[in-house]
Amino acid sequence: MHAMNFISIKPARFFPALLLLLGLAGLPAVADDDVYELPKFATYSEQVANQTPVASFAMPVSGLRFEPRVDVQARNLPEGQSDISIRGGVFENTGFKLGALSIFDPQTGHYLAELPVAPAMLLSPTVLTGANNALGGFNAEVGTVAYGWRPIESRGEASAAFGDYNSNRQSLYQGWVMPGSVGGQTVAADVELDRSVSDGSVPFGDHDFKRAAGRLQLRGVQSQTDFFAGSQQKFFGWPDLYTPFGVNETEDLHTQLYLFNHREWTSAENYWELGAYYRRNYDDYEFDRSVPGEFNPYQHTTWVRSASLEGHQAWESFALSYSAQAMHDSLESTALTFGRFHTRDYLKLAAVPEFTARTDWGQVKFRAGATYDETNRDGSAVSPILAAELTRPDSTRFYLQYAGSTQVPTYTALNSNPRAGLFRGNPNLGRELSRNLEAGAVFKSGGWTVETAVFYRQDHNLTDWTFARGVTARTANPVDIDTFGVEVVATRKTKHYDLIIGYTHLNKNADYRSAVVDASFYALNFARDRLTAAVVARLGAGFEVRLDNQYRVQEKNLLRVVGGNDAFISTLGLYYLPPRLRGLELSVLIDNLWDTDFQEIPAVPASRRQFSAGAAYRW
């Protein structure tokens, strides 16, 4: 185990931003009548400042990059390919959920965030961990990023931006609410079209993205039904995208998602939700873009079909949370042909009864239940969920919980050639098990809302990709890891500024058994200390400053040869909303403000500083 260290921050980089943060936080002296009322628009994430990325159109992953509870490790730009980690888990430990449905990619967790959905159609994400992830997640041991479907309003937005490296992006969103109702239901629809191109901030780092997404919605007083269809095409290049051999690699991804989701409720405590989806993901990976097809070629198509039901029903002192999801996947591949199977069926069932009592200390709630996971290719698993929480009359909440979760490896780990090639798999990898013990508190003080958690997690048989000296490949190896963590998120929102501060500390102890491992690409690529700070400052007269920051002290890694083991990364947005041209927004955005060369993923070059200037009009 690593000893806990105090953060050591380079003053030359940190203090200018700290002074700016403190200065912005002191802005309440601005007169109330100088504050400009913003036009109606969608907030993609409540935990970050800048809602629009610099070099691409917005994707669901865009709102996670500076999220205090989520670590986004990007190749090229975050909207290109990003590994999403929660509480020190690996990229395949994190799930994504739309409404009642967990969206899954069976080939590799690198594509879990490939959601061809416009963020304007989604509510701000909720990060599920511990007992909530065990109940609501699917094949995701550590955490799940969960989105609800946003009610459609009659509004529109058009935006365009241009920046360095020949970057430009355009987006068009329109929502319609039909007059009257049909059978007591309001009928609405929305659509978004997006494109983005760039030469990239490093040579051979170009991209070309397109997305089309549409939705039909039926909404009643206590119900909402969404029918969604989306298609996304992404081509992007990057040197050392997946392999540390100095080669210019590319990805060409085509993702389609068709989805139905229905939700009914009588209160926040009583609801049920069901849905079904079809997802197709095609990937054409080139190891060397100058010699297409040299590596195998490396092409894959996956299909996923899934249906899910979940809900929560409360009575006077008793309640029941429940969920069920069934899934079928299939794979066609030119390279992933060395495993035992290429189709798989999954089933997850969960039931957690709750008992609530009122005491002199406040309201006490006990939860005790279990989940059942099985596939037709692996053994089944039953995992416990136990939790107790106390809510005081002042809304302060304390909780203690123990929860288990489980998942199975993806096809890249199972079906890659175990003896040759750049990615060496293991057809004998089995079910992964995780156990999480956690205590936490949520309270308000001095205008701040503070959420804290301390956790200890044991992951058994976790699939990691590792490096050994003398072997020109990454290898899938099972590992047992114990993780200790501390997590704090503090939020203060006023009329003139918002400030969200997050801090996470992690310690890990790993056992790779008899495998020869000199470095880990994922399981041991984590920030021992990570500090985030997001500021939104409303200056008055239509001016606004948005600043996202993260400072991280990374675990040492043999593969990280550039940029050191600590980094301070910021994105700055300057906005002007002319009071006499209501609906217009002018902006200048700067990403990687300090031009750090820190490698978020070991051996993968960092994106350089980029800027863009844009305009948006909302009606």
C-alpha cells in the first residue's frame, strides 16, 4: 500500500489559477440589476463549468471530463476516445445508463461512452457508486453514469465555432411541442445534427465526426415515453493511440442506437420504468494509417439487444427497490477469433427491501437485499446489498453500506490471440467480483453542500492490460486489487457564481499472481490525489467566465515517459450574451490552458493547448 501523501503543487502553474478562482468567488458585490438573465438552454452537467467542448461538438462524455467523481482519460480529444474511470476502477468497470437501460459494448470498454445521443436530450448525469451501482448498474463493478431523458420544450439552438489546427464545428437542435394533447398525452419531438472536423493539435491527430439524433416523446402528468434513434460516425487519428511504438494509428467508428423508454411515477418515492434498445457498433482500427490493413486487418462489429425493468415502491414504513435486465450480444471480427464463443446472453435481477423508522435522532432507513447475475458462458453470482442511513431533521445524512457487484470480461480480452499480435488475450478469464465497504455523510454548512465518502474495495479476478519488458504487446491478465479511497465534493451556488470543488485520494495494493508485469496500462494508472475546481462567474451586463480545473498527482508508471506524474489542467471559457440581442451567445474557449504534456494514459501523447471562438443563437 502507498502511504498517504500531501499534495505538492507547482506554484508557477497553480497560483495564477488559484488567484483567479478566489477572485471570481468574491463577485457577489456586483449589483443585482447587472446580472443578465440567461435564455433557456440545456445544462449538460451540473458539476462542471463549461458545457461545450473546444474542439468538437458536445457528447455525453464532454460533461464528465472535470466531474469530481469521474476520471476521464483521453486519447486525442475526450470526444475521440476516452476511458472513463470511477473511484480508481478501470475503463471496463464503468457503465452507462439511459433511463432504465444500461448501454453496453461487449467488444471493449473503450467504446462504452459511444452514445450517439445529443446531451441536449438528457438530464444532468448522476454517478452511481456502492450500493446504488450494485442495484442500478449492469456488468459494471465500480460505478455507473446514469442519465434521465429530458422533457422536450419548444426551443431551438444553432451554434458554430472555429479554432486553431483548422478546427470547426456546427450544431443544430430543435424541439417541438405539439399544441393540445392526444389521449391526455402531450406529443413532442426533437432532433439534433452535428459535425466537427480538425487537423488535430499534434501531427496525424485529425478527426471527422458526424451525428444525427432524433426523439419522439409522449408526456402525461405522471408519465413520459421516449422513442429515440441516433447514428454517429467518428474517424480520428493519433500517434500511439493504443500501442507505445511510435506509430500513427486511426479509429473509424460507426454507432447506431435505437431505444424505447417509458417511466411512470406518483411521487419521487414511487415509480417504475421499462425500456428496450438495439445497438450496433462497427470499428475499423488501423495500427499504421500509412499501410491500411497491415494489422490483420482489425475490424469488428457488435450487436446488442436488451430489455430492462426497474422501480421503487414505498408504503408507510416499507419500500422495495427492484430491477431486471436481460441482454444478448454478438460479435463479428477479423481478429478476435481465438476465444471460446462470440455470442453471449446476460441476465441480472435485483431486489432490495427497505425499512424506515423515526427515532429521536431522525429518520433511520435499513436496506438489505441481493443481486443475481448470470450468463450462458460463465457461472452465476449472488451479491449482497446492505445499507443503513440516518437522516437528521436538518437534512444531514449519514450512511454505512456494504455491497457486492460482478461482471464478465469483454471479447477483446477473451478472444485476442494469446500468443501473438499487439493485443494478447486470455480465453480463460472468468467472472470478476468486487466488494465495497463505504461510510459517508451529506450536510450543509455556510452556504455549502458537502458530500463525503470513505471506502474500501476489493476487486478479485479483475481484467487488466499489462506490459512486460521485451514483449511488444499488451496482455490481458487477471489481478486482485485492494483500493482505499476518500472522496469529497463541496458545492456552493449563488446568484452571481457557482463553485464546485472535489477531492479524491486513492491507495491501491495489487497482486498479479504469477504473471510478469512491469507496468499497467489501466488498473495502476490512477491519480493518488485529484483535486477539481469548477467556477461559473456571472459578471453582469451579459459577461460570464467559466473555468474548469483539475490537479492530479499520478501513480508512477514505467510507460509514462513524457509529462511527469503530476499535472494541472484547465479549460477556460469567456462568454458574452448581448442584453439587446437576446438569445445570442459569443464565446472564446481555451482547452489545456497551461499547455501541459501530461499523458493521461501512459505512452499516449497529450493533446496540446487549443482555442476556439464561436457563436450560438437560442430561440
